[in-house]
Amino acid sequence: MDTPGQQVPFRIDLNATPPVVEIGGVDVADRIGGVTVEMGYGQPTTLTVSGHRPGLLEGMGSVVVEGEHPSPPEFLVGVDPDELERAVMAGPMECETMAANYLAVLLDMAKEWS
């Protein structure tokens, strides 16, 4: 992929079967979960690759590739209970209950994953 901020041609045709999402002439539709297009007067178009809606978009824009985010169940399965306990015990006890401290640390872990 090109460097962030570099203008790269893109084309999105979701009426095609299968849908086409081309970036720099390469169809990446089978490798993405979704796209977001941001356009504003006097601003460069930004295509963020991260479903699919009917339509056709063509143009030049900055292309941003986002990392995949786990679903909540995938995140929770990936949490090591021992690591969670160590993080709670090592951190400041900012909440009134131990359960709330666990939730606060779990929320911090989720933010790091996203």
C-alpha cells in the first residue's frame, strides 16, 4: 500500500458481482471488512479501509488502512485472567469496589486492543 496521505486512485463498485473495491488499480474487496469515504469542501477525499453499500465511487484520495478490531466475545476470550488480576493489583484502586476496578482495567485493555 502507498504511504499515508499520498493521493491514490480508488474505485468502488458495489453493484458488480462480486463487489469491486480497487485501490491503485488493485481489487482489495476480498480483503476488507468495510470502507468509509470522507469528503469535504476544500479537503482531500479520504478513503478509510476497515460493508458494502450499493453504488459506484471513483476518484483520488488519501487511503487509510485501519487494523481489524476484535468483537467483544473475541476480546474477552483473549483476556488472560492472571494478567487481568496482576494489572488490577498493580494499578491504583480508583474505584470503590474491587469489581469496578476489574472493569476499569478491562476497559483499558479493550482500548489498547482497538
